[in-house]
Amino acid sequence: MQLELLLKEIKLIARRKSVLFFLLFVPLFLGAVSGTYRTAIPEDTPVAIVITANASPEQVHAIMQLARTFSHPHLVPNLSRAIDGLQREEYYVVIEVKRFNGLEHGEYVVYYDRSMNPVASLSENLLRLLRIELGSSSVRAVGINEAVSLPEFFFPGVLLFVAMLIGFELVADNCISERPVLPRLQLYGVAGRNVLLRLVVMLLLVLLQSLIIMAVYWVMKVEMPLNWPSLAILLLNTLFFSLLGLLVTMLLRFEPHAKTFLHVLMGFIIFISGLFYPVGFFPEALQRVARLTPTYYSAVLMRSFMFRPVNPSLYIDYIAINVVSVVLLSIAVLIVHGRALKWSVQ
């Protein structure tokens, strides 16, 4: 009897595909990420090495060999380019070698971004490690941008998560709920307008939430991190997630299991795209996967526009990735929409 009850419980759990995914994926993901903490910072953390001192090829090799013991170093030709990479989150730390007379007789400057709270909190560990490894060398730290608290660091990720929830949950749920009336909408010739208005409503929902947040900050007399550039990225991502939710629901013929697929996809995006945890702390293979997702670039843009006094032209390629993703999804939805209406009545 007990065995039958146990098997019954296992079968009930097995029906929840999204729950099974999280039960398996989350421990694997956390184990892979935690396994990178073998030194002062995760071993695959991207670090820029800038050698402004006169150094021979052998000395450059020695510097890079040392950097490989605690990070994934990149030799960058000048400090300006390295700092730009720091602002773009291509590198999490920049180490400038200003004077070099051997590893233990040099002058080093460590640059880090104070707006990247998890990185800033690990910078002290890195400084201690360097001071031990470099002996009597001069090692000093320089922080760029204003420091932000951990809740502030999470804020852009929370906004993108809300946009994702609206696109993957509300859009899919509404589409599935109105499946019985889709033939009537098509008969009246309003099926296309119905989709367009749904997307507009989702954008208005996110805009309303943003205005509420702004009002709360204004009443509390707290500086508001959400500005017009970051709001534009948020609305663009709301459109992206809404189109993606719509496309998946149509491809899966407005069946309820479309929501299961979207729940799994949402969990994957949340974990892999760095909404709440710096992608540079992932194992290198996962970093490459993260950079294939448009949401990774969206998270960087949101943090940059909210916390860093930067010129948007520094991120023109990141912005282009977001825009092109929305355009491609729009084309895909237009192509699939007519066929999806036929599938819904089969």
C-alpha cells in the first residue's frame, strides 16, 4: 500500500514538467556556479590586464601566467579600452601594470566598478590575494561609479522579471483563454487588431508599474534610479517577452502546455542571463551561453543606464541586439499568425 502511494506521488510530480525542470536544473546550475569559487574570485571571472610599463614578452607572459591562477585574463592594449570594457561588463576587474621590475617589485592599480555590488564585495579578496602574491609591490584599488546597495543592484533584474512575467504569463494565459472565440474574431476581421491591442496593453501595464515606482520614490524623497533610457529598454523588453510568449503559444496551438514550456523558458532566462547574479562569475561555458540571450544585454543596459554616468553610444551594439530581436520576433509572429488561427480550430 505504501509503495502504491509513493508511486502515485511520483507520478503526480512527473506531470508537472516545469517543476521537474527546476528540481533538476537549479541544483546543477548552483553546483556549477559554486564550483568556480576556488580562489579569491571565481576562476573564470573576466579580468583585463593593461601593461603600461615597459615589459619584455617574457615578463608579459609571467604577468598573464599569474593572472590565470585566479581569473580568465585578457590582455588589453590601453587603459581607456579596458575601462570601457568594465562599463560594458566585458571585464569585471582591470589590473594596470604601471611599473614592472619583476612580479614582486612593481606597481599595480586595480580598477573595479562599485555599481556592480557582488564584484565590489569581492574586490577586497582580490586585493589581499595580489598583495600576498606580489610581495613588496605597490597594489592599490580605484573604484569607478557610485556604490549601490545589493537591493539596488537587484532592482533592474526585478523590473525585467516583471516584464517577463507579463509577457510569458499574461499573454499566454489570455491567448489560451480566448481560443474558443478565435474563429469569431477571424470572421469579424479583428484577429490582427486583437493581437496588437494585447501588446499595447502589456506595454501600458509595465509603464503603469514604472510610474508607481517613480511616485513611491518621489514621496519617500529618494533618488530615483529609473530614468528614461532604462525605461525605454524596459518597454522594449516587455515587447520582446510579449512577442516571444505569443509566438510560443501560437506554435503550440494555444494548448495549456504552452505555459509549461514558457515557465521552463522563463526559469532558464532568469538564471542564465544575469538578472540577479553577474554572468562573469559563471563557468566560461555558461558565460558563452548567457551572451547568446538578448536578455543578458538588456540587464547590462538597465544597470548601466540606472547606475553609471555613461554615453549610450558605448552600448550601441547591445541596443542593436535588443532592437533586432524584437524585429525578428515581430516578423515571426506575422508569419505564424495566420496559420495559428487555422490550427486553433483543428
